[in-house]
Amino acid sequence: MPGEDYYFISDLHIGGDAELDACDFEPELLAFLKRLEAEAAGAELIVVGDAFGLWEVTDVDGPDKMKRVIDNHPELFEQFRRTGERMTITLIPGNHDYELAAYPELVDLLAEYNLHLEPKEHITRPVAGRTIWIEHGSQRDSFNRIAHFGEPYVTPLGYYVTRHVVGSAGRHATLGRRKWLRYVESVQPNEQIPHWLFSNYFYREMSPLLRYGLVPFLVLYGISIIWFFGAILETYGILPTRIFSWNFMRSFGIVGDIKNIIFTVNSVVFVFLILFSIPFAIIWRDVLKTLRRYGLQVGDEVRLQKKELYCAAAEEVFAGDPQVAVFVFGHTHGAFLEISNGRAIINTGTWLKRLTRIKARFRRIPAVYAPSYRLSCFRIHAEDGRIAIEYERIPKKVGRELTLLERLMILGKSWSDDADIPERTLLPADNRTDAPEEG
């Protein structure tokens, strides 16, 4: 049917205190909106929540937060106005811009820029005789769920973390080197933030003298332990060699003396760690059990559990309404497309910078958080009575942001935590469970 043509993006997080207000992808977003203005007349662009970072604006309240964002990004909102003259642009609230659901006057304010606000937990759209279910996803997250959706003073725990931790990071980012602190929202899952903070302290904030003094000890730590045990075996005559002895190392002159110092210090550290590792392991194991009891997890399992949570939610929606063929959400910042019994589950991802944890070449050196972008757009439309899903990744390059030491520590390593999303998927007709066509 005419008009059943939809574009989906989400989690732009435009706005915030101080450095958080900078929008790295604004040139790409402007170009994207201009292209839709020229090519997608009559279609609808749906921003699936968190279009704005209103929780991150902390010095004004209520509707004034939205006015602040508009004032700070005039070119972008003027382009919204122009694109909105050619197609419908719809917003639904997320958790970071929950004020959109709480203040009715924002409907009229955004309408001035041809932004159609639907302050609902979820909306639906028809396509090819079936239904698309659209929600941000934060209502299924106990950390960010709004108990009484639409009330202005309902604030979940995530609000306080954003306001006091993320907002503070934006205000204090200029105090550090390279303003790295402003990218705290790019660390996903959030449980990795402590590791990310330590990584940036080591590679950016630590005194260079101390950092480069520590590097030889950390790089040679593993070899030092081998030397430690080798020296013990030689001392007791178990190993019939002298290569681990002090005298042998001194034969290399000052280089051998330096190696002896490094190996000795590392050996002392190793013994110290052994003495404390057993009680620490017992305590850490109990901490993990406690976190799991409260429904919290650490490590790579967090991302998988979140995906499973939303896939289960989609299955509930499919079971409750057989007409729903596509479940669209955002919130978790990880774009993917899953097919389940002929229906589609779509996460629209984020336009924020993404930081991927990469283990350093040497085990004792802190991991490196490598930057990348995945500016995702999904298009859903009817095609010959079937539902066609098209995926586009808008290109954006990352500048030379890693320090020399970070680049050396991951030299030769490649990484990608991106889900493989086909450029085109055609769902089976009606409710059949045939495999979808990809191409």
C-alpha cells in the first residue's frame, strides 16, 4: 500500500552538559536527512527512542532541557524542519529523553520543526497486511524502567547514574587529556566502565615517566616468572643449567643487570600475589554470586543476556498478536537482525561512538578500548505483498585517537563485535515460517 515505507534509527543521544553536547556524527546525520528529503518523499522516519540526551542536561529542568538542545543545534533542527516537509518524522521517548513522555507541551514545540512526537511506550505501523511493533526497549530494563510512564517525576536508578556520573563526566572532560571522559556513554555494556576508566588512566593520565617505567616490568612479567622458577630449580640442582643465575645474566653487562632488577622485582610481586590470591579468589567468587543474586552479571555474558532478554520479549509480542511480523527496538546500542519463525527482531543500534575492548599483546598491560562507529539505518517496506527489510550502514571514519602505546599494544590485531546483518531480507508471506530470502 502507498505510504508503507519506514526508516528506523535510534539512540542518537544529542545534547548534554558541556562536552556531552558535542555531536560527532552531526555531519553524517545532516547528510542522511538531506538524502531522505530528496529521495524518500511520502515515507516515514521513526527515531526509536533516545533521540536526545535530556537526562544528561542537568542545569535546567523539564521542557527547558529540550529548548537547550534545540538552541545548541540550530542547523540540525532546521534540517529536521526541511526533511519533515517531505516525509513524516516520528519520535518515541527513550529513557534518556523520557521528558518527551512527561511534558505535553513538547509535542507542540517539536511540531514546529516537523517532528511528530508520540509519547507512548510503543507504537505500531502496518506493512503488507501485517504489523510492525516499535518500542525503545528501556521499559524491559529494570535499571531504567519508568514505573508510571508519563509522570514527570518518576526517576529510575539509571537516571541518577546518568545525571551524576555521565553528566559529571561531560562537565569534567576538559580537565583530562584528549577529553576522553566525554565518551563514557560509548562503553557498552556499562559494566565495563571501571575497566575503561583504568585503561584511560594508564594510557592517558598516568605520568609518562611512571607509565614507561612500568611497561618493561609488565611486558616481561611472564618471562620473569619463568626465570623465578628456573632459578629455584637450578638452586636445588633439579635443573642442571646456570642460565637463570645472577652470574649468567651479569655476563651481558648493564643489559643483564637491568634484566636482573626487572626479574627480581617481578618475582617479589609474584610471591606477594600468590600469598593474597587465595583469600582474594574466595572473596571475588562470593561477590560474583551476590551480583548474580541481584540479577547483575559481569563480563561478556552481559551482552548476550541482554540480547536474549529482548528476543524473549519479541517472542511474547509475536505470541500475543499473530499479525506482528517485525519487532523493532533500540536501547542496548548493538544493531542486529534476527529471524524467528519467519518474523524479524531488529535492534536499531546507536549513532554514538562505540568502544570495543581489545586485549593487549601482553597480559599484564591494560586492555585498549578501540573506537569505531556503526551508524545504522533499517528500512522496512512492502514489496509484492511481502515485507522487505533493508539495512544500511552509513560510513564514518574514526580519527587517529589511540596513543602510540595503545597502537603498539594491539598491533596486528583485528576486531569486530558487529553482528553480520544482510543488506536485504525478504520475509515469508503471511505467517509462514519459511526461511527468509537474503540478498
